[in-house]
Amino acid sequence: MKALLAQYGRTALWTYFGLFLLVLLGFAGAFTLGFSRAGWESGESLASASVLGAAYVATKLTQPLRILATVALTPVVARVLERWRPARER
């Protein structure tokens, strides 16, 4: 990961945190749907807090997979960003 940060800098960080946010929101959405189907009210603050807590724990458990995904995706993201950048900025 350190070598990736040294080579790609902010692109690697944005890719990592973007994946983190997507996974967190995905787990939160999945847990919310599960709690709603179980008959719990999703508007209750305790249920909302437990959904976010459970989503955070699940997201932390997937950290090794997210790091591998970051290593694999960062070069691709960097190439896409390089192509989108106007020619005079290169």
C-alpha cells in the first residue's frame, strides 16, 4: 500500500476511501432492508445507530479485500483520469 501511495498519491487515497464509502453504504442499505423486513422501524434512532454500527464493523472486516481492490483499481483509475485531463494540463 505504501508503494501504491508513493506512485499514485491522492488517486490511491481517493480510490481507497471511495471503496470504503461504497462498501459502508452497501452494508447499511442491506442491513436496513433486513431490519425493515424483520418488522423494525427504520426511523428509530436506536435501529439507525445499530445499522450504522453493524455496517461499520462489516466494512472493517472487509478491509483486506478493499486493500486488494484498491491495489488493483488504482492504476485503472489513474489511467482514466489521465485520459479525461485536458491535453494542456498533461
